[in-house]
Amino acid sequence: MAGVKLLFQEDSYLREFTARVVSVDGEKVMLDKTAFHPRPAGGLDADTGVLRKGGEEYRVVDVIVENGQVVHVVPGNRLEPGDVVTGVIEWERRYRMMKLHTASHILAAVLYDRYGALVTGGHITPEVARDDFDLSMVEGDWKKVLTEALEEVNSIIKKCIEVKVYWLPRAEALKIPGLVKLADKLPPEEENVRIVEIPGVDIQADGGPHVKNTCEIGGVRLVKLESKGRRRRRIYYTLA
């Protein structure tokens, strides 16, 4: 995303930050840096929170990627270009999505390792995660496949594995087997690729916020299963 420093990529636990307003278009506020994670990047819902200037506080109700920019939607906005603001993330909302996001990486790794299955869709809210998988190679009960995979996710979570985040040159990153588990999708055309690694479990190109250790997730539980076709076996799960 051009022109804005994405602070959540450096520190997923950053709850408060200072930034300068770069431009304003009605309720749309663009900053020079932000810790707010926008939708639809990574399939996560947008962060919410507030922007503070002096004694005034402006609610951030949505954050979107628009024309390559991160746009903070601020109803009743009176901020102007050049204003210095303090951004505050709604932490509990963010933290639940971080836990589910890391769990989704583990689930994708389990199914990729077992079947070579790729992710064909997904969405994460603070309440529930949804992932679609291409299980066309699976003979038999696909529901059992997903249920057992989620059980293995919980076993891995309990191992308290440190989650590592780092950058690699694009050419080097693309040599890593299984780096991309999304069907028909490669990392953005950038010089360096952000890597999220759960050692011994998974390594993926990813730009979103994650927990530091799998133990923080606690566990996940199945909500429901749906079939949207052989390439879209859908699983919903939430924090246990």
C-alpha cells in the first residue's frame, strides 16, 4: 500500500501510535502511518478505534484499502491535512482476530501437508473464522477431514510455538516450498516479502497481524461445515 507505513506489520501488539494526517476527503482520513489493519487485506475485518487530537476524539468505524491507500472512515470528521493525531486500536477486537488468524495458518498448513489442499477463500471476524479449501483430491468424507484437521490444530496450539515474523527478498522467498497456500495467488510485487513462520508447522507470505506464541490462541472449536462445491469445502470455527 503506497505512501503509508503499516505499523502493524512491525508490531502486531501496538495499540497506540502517533501519525500525521496526509489528506482528507469528507469522512475519509489518510495518515502517513497507521496501526489500523484495513479490510479486505488478508481476509480480516478492519480494525476499529479512535483518532485523538487535543481534547477531541474521532471514532474510526472502518478502515479500507482504496486505490492503494489505507482509508480511515471517520464519521463527523473535522481533521485536516497536517494535523498530528494519536490513533488507538480497539484492542480486544484486534486480539481475537490475531488469534484466529494464526489458527487459520495452522489449519491451512495441516491440510496442505496432508493433502496438498489450497485455500480458496476465507474471512476472519472477531467472532468467527471461515476458510474454504479445495479438497477435490480427497476420497471419502470431507467433513471428517476438516474435523480431524481442526483437532490437530488444537494439538499444535498447545505446543506453545513461537511465531516468527521477518522479511526476505522476493526471489529468495518464492523459492520456499508451500510459501503461498492461497489458490491462484502470489505475494504482492514488492522487493521484500513479509514472512510469518510457525517453526515446524508452517511458513507463509502474509502481511497481517499475528500472535507471538500459539499458546495465546488457547484453542479453537468447530462452529459448522458447509459445501460450496468440491473446491470450496467450508469450515467455520471460533475461539474455544
